[in-house]
Amino acid sequence: MNCYDCHAHSSTVTTAVALCTRCGAALCTDHVQTRPELVHRVRGMGLATLPHPARRITCTLCCKAEAGE
Ligand SMILES: [Zn+2]
Ligand SMILES: [Zn+2]
């Protein structure tokens, strides 16, 4: 699979290394955005945040949208 952003912006073909978890676009190393995401779990009456963050992979567009920029 090839990078969607490379194709959309410059019509170049770059091998993708990951998929955006939000929109499903395939992404190359230049366009992939990774950040830690805290994992929550319901425990008893409350909500617990687990000690180790998970990984969230998104494209540049979805990363900006989620950040509210
Ligand atoms: Zn790309
Ligand atoms: Zn996306």
C-alpha cells in the first residue's frame, strides 16, 4: 500500500508504513503522527487510568483535528 498524503499532495508514490486509526489512510514515515494515549478502564465505582500509555497513530489532518487546531 502507498501513502495517501503523498499521493494527494504531490502525486508521488511512497510505501506506507502505518494506517491512520481515524480515517484509515495509509501513511509513510513523513506523514505518520504517533502519540501516546492513556488507557482508561472502569474499576468498581470509578474510572482508572492504566500506568502504561498505548500508542495512537493518525495522519497529519486527523492529528490536527483531534488537537482542535
Ligand atoms: Zn507520505
Ligand atoms: Zn486520518
